Amino acid sequence: MGHGIIFWIIVGLIAGFLTGKIMKGSGYGALMDIIVGIIGAIIGGFIMSHLFGAGGGGLIYSILVAVFGAVIFTFLLRLISGKR
């Protein structure tokens, strides 16, 4: 069980960091990057499985799906908060 949590933290950190670069934001810091990345993984996983029928994959697939979801999540956060 401990390895699963570490996997999600690593994926979340990488996805959050990459999302910060893609979205040209000032960044939220390492902890918020992890949180944004994990939320992005949940959003991206839901979209990929329900709309496209795509199942799970390895580390690279997980990171790409998490980045996809985190970009959507960050876009929506900025839309709601009015920040650019």
C-alpha cells in the first residue's frame, strides 16, 4: 500500500510541475503541485476511461493523463478565480 501512495505523489509532483510550465503560471510550490497533479490524475483518468474507454498504463501514461487533467483543472480554477 505504501508504494501506491509514493507512486501517486511522484506522478502528482511531475504532473503539477509540468502543468505549471504548460499553463505559464507562477507555480504553487511543491505541495500544491502534488495536489494539483493528483486532482489532475483523477480528472484525467475519469475523462480517459469514460469518454475514450482508455484503460490504465505505466508511469508515462499516468503522467500524461495527470497532466491532461491538471491542465483542465488549472484552467477551470483560473476561470473561476479570474486569475490568468
